[in-house]
Amino acid sequence: MKYSFLGFKHLLFMGIFVLGITSASAAEWPRQITDSRGSHTLTSQPLRIVSTSVTLTGSLLAIDAPVVASGATTPNNRFADDQGFLRQWGEIARQRNVARLYIGEPNAEAVAAQMPDLILISATGGDSALALYDQLSTIAPTLVINYDDKSWQELLKQLGEITGHEKEATARIDQFNQQLAQVKAQIKLPPQPVSALVYTPAAHGANLWTEESAQGKLMQQLGFALAPLPANLHTSQSQGKRHDIVQLGGENLAAGLNGESLFLFASDQKEADALSQNPLLAHLSAVQSHRVYALGAETFRLDYYSATRVLERLSTLFG
């Protein structure tokens, strides 16, 4: 599949002199990018990127990619600011004048209005606009990005290659790895293994992060061991056939939370207290030993910014 950016020639010059973010030389283009829909030829470095996935946007901002607009979630909820952007990078998006495309339901017209030269879609999750792929691909080169089977660092490298911001991606990862090494050397781990999850008190359920998830990979990089699920436990891995979570509910909730410590992503202390006060979970070793830890609401989606906050929180808890 081959695309032309000739309709955006004027943006090339604007990008060099106004945006100031062109990091890859012209000699490095065109580039061949392969995703689940096939091979795509990007003829020149993108200068107006639209992210239909609020999960991907944070990583694009972290590598200084020229993202001009992003999908959003419900404004002013536990995870998002008044724009519907995730709190860990919402202020950065505001400073860079990132426009909000829509809230929740994808809208092809809103994407087209931004005159993008590259559109990014997440393959799975609640922020996926995959159903609009055929429409969006007539507007600009459209790539499908899978974030549920890799660490946020691997995702950053992939986005760096796509956007020509490899150097920025490498710099961010190196910066984070230095901080991770420092925290790992300083903290004293609680009893192992552990369970990493998102707890939803109202639904009396949880999404358990797997070893394939960005959250699970980060915990393992820090030396934590993830508790394996009990054999024959009936679980669900819906939400678009995601690889990063296992859904627990009903009688499976207590059985699935079998770690000696419980780490609650996307949670503040009130969620940790709600779990600890759930009578169906009172017998868990982690609850009885008061080893239920909230890692902050801004860790709902893991990227450079939220991963850094996880390090800070773990350092405070166990340093």
C-alpha cells in the first residue's frame, strides 16, 4: 500500500521552520512500515499526526512527535483532565496545542478536519478506532498499533521508527532505565509473588495484568514476580481479544488475586481501601497483612510519564 504526501508539500516547509521537530533526514525516507493490514510506504516524515488512541498519544508526546490531535476519554474522570486527556500528559498536550478530536466514539470527519499526513489506530482496547479503518485510510496513511503485547519502551521504539524520532525514543528510554536501575537498587521488595491489577469496586471485579502487559513487564523489570493464576480458573480475556489483561469477577475474583502483595494500577487509596474492606476478599493473605498498594490513578495507561510516576511511588513505598 503506497501513499503520497504531495498534498501536504507546504507542511514540509512549515514543519522545518515553524514546528522545529524534524529529526530524521530526508535521506531516510521513504520508509516501509508493516502492520496487521500489510506493508505501507511512508514517502516522507509525517508532520501532522492524528492519534485516535488516547493510549498512544502519551508516547507520541514523549518522543516529541508532531501529534496535532488526539482522541479523548470522558473529561474530569479519575484518569482524565478537563480535555479528556490522561492526567500524566494532559498539561504537555495543552502546551503543544494538541486538539481534542472527539470523546469516546471515533469520528472520521473530525480526523479529516485536522488534515493529517499520518493516522494511528490502536489494535485493541476501548480507545480503538479499528472499525473506521477503511474510512480513515482514505484520508491519510493509517497504521494499526498493538500496545497490549509489549512494554511501553517497545511501543516507544516502534513509534520512533514510524515518525522518524528514533533518537528521542532512545533518549527517553535511556533516561527511564537509569531511574529504574536506581529505584531497583534502593527498594526492598515485599513478599513475592505479587498480583498487579485494576480494581473496580462498583463492579466487584478486577482486570489482572498479565506478564505480556506493559504493567506486568515493568513490575518484572523491577524484580517483582507475578503470581501465576490457579489452574482451571475460568477467566475472560475479552475487550478485543487483549493479551494484557485477565478479567476476574464473582467467585473467581478472590481466587485470581493470589499474590502475597496486591498492586492496584489506576487506583488511589480509596480503591485500595475498598478492596481491603470487601468481605469476599478479607481472607486473602495480602489483605490480612495490609499489603494492598495503590499506585495512582494516572497509571491507568502506561507510558513514559506514568511509568516514571510508578517508579516514584514504589520508591516511596519500599525505599
